[in-house]
Amino acid sequence: MDYPIKAGWLSRFLYGRQVDMIVAISSGVAAALGTAHISDRTIRIIPSGIDTEQFLPTASQRMAIRHQYGLGEDTTVILMAGTLTKRKSPHTLIEAAAKLHSDCQQGQHAGQTGQALSLRYLICGDGPLRPELEARVRALGLASVFHFAGFCRDVSAHLAAADIFVHTPVWEGLGVAVIEALAAGLPVVASRVGGIPELITDRETGLLIPAQDPSALCNALLQCLRSPDWAKTLGAHGQAKVRTHFDIETTARANEALYYELLAAAP
């Protein structure tokens, strides 16, 4: 993670004297290590990787999940996946949805054809904030458009059923959920925190927004909804990037090379 590390003798002992090399999954994590005055010489950045082939969407997955939640093919599905904790800031999506639906009801926004938007929000994940989030959704009158799926084992199938992926953490080491969504070819809107900007180049492979900013999230979603072809292009570019740089084979080869490097240098 990119948590700040307290400088002092304990950090120097744990991260300096007890290890030969620290693998940081992003430059954000490396920077957090640097705040504790850990030498750059003992930090190697090797990003996390996934089996990108497992997240290539299929039509059957899309149909099955949409049928499970009663979602029509003409419905735009916005997906969030992760633990429902303060660190992930799921409230940001709910407040952005409230603004988006309020504006749509007032006729301020519509899809490319000028017709009213049909939006649904699918939340994959569980955690201590779930009761509070569900209560907030009810209070905002959005219970009919939010689906709290709980813990989902088949994340790849849920990604196949979605049209846009949202990830709004306050801090994040890298963001495996973002890698998975990009591997599925989805346009992604995510917080500009931690290692996420190493996954997403704003307006090229996705959209970056300030953390905990519902208005910025609402505006980013509107850009995708108004320009679906452009949003699909973002998803395609993001997919190509993760298949090249964040596949598990790439990660494995980098770690293997580091092992041999350290063994060769050992006395």
C-alpha cells in the first residue's frame, strides 16, 4: 500500500537491515517508502499483474449477469467492485449518482440520441459500510437503480456485464480492481491517487478524478455517457496497455529476474 511509513529506527530496521530488496508495486508505494528515508537502492518497482486472458468478456457472461439482476441490454451498467470501507470511498459513487439522476430528471443531460438515460449501478463487494450505504441509497430515492451484490466470486462475469467501471479510493497501492476492469476493455473512471495514474493516462486509457469528489465523478460519467464511442476507445486503449505491461507473465518474469540478480550478488 501507499500508506505513509513513520520514519525512525524501527522502519530502518525492518526495511533496511532485515531485507536485501523491497518490491514496490508502484512508484506511489516507492515514494511512501522514501518518506521513511529508505534507500532507493533497496527498492525495486515491479507492478502487480493478473491473468489478463481470464478477464476477456464474453457475450454469454454479459447476458447471464444482466439476466440475474433484471438488466436489459439497453441499460447502461456502472460497476464498482471492492470492499465497502472508508478507504474505498463508495459514498463518492452514490453521491455522484444522486447528482447525475437529479440533473437527468431536470432535463439537463441526455444520451447521444437525446433520450433519457437508463442507468443502473452494480456494487460488487461487502464490508462494514454496507448498511450505511444501502440506507443512503434509500434516502436518496435511488434504491431501484442500485444493486448491492455482496461478495462476487465471478468478478470477470460482472465486468463483462458492465459498461463503465468506477474506482474511488482515498489511497491505493496500485489498484488490481482497475487492472481487471481495464483487461475487460471497460472505460474506467478512478481516483488520481497512489499507483492508479500508472495504470491510467487521463483521457487516453481512462479518466482520472480527484479523490472523494462526487461532482468530478458525475462529470466524468457524463462524458462517457454522452460519447459512448469515445468511452469504448478509452477502454480499448486501457485493455491494450494492461495486456502489455500488467499481465501476470510480465510480473512473474520481473520477479524471477530479481531473484537471480540477488542470488548472483550474494556472498
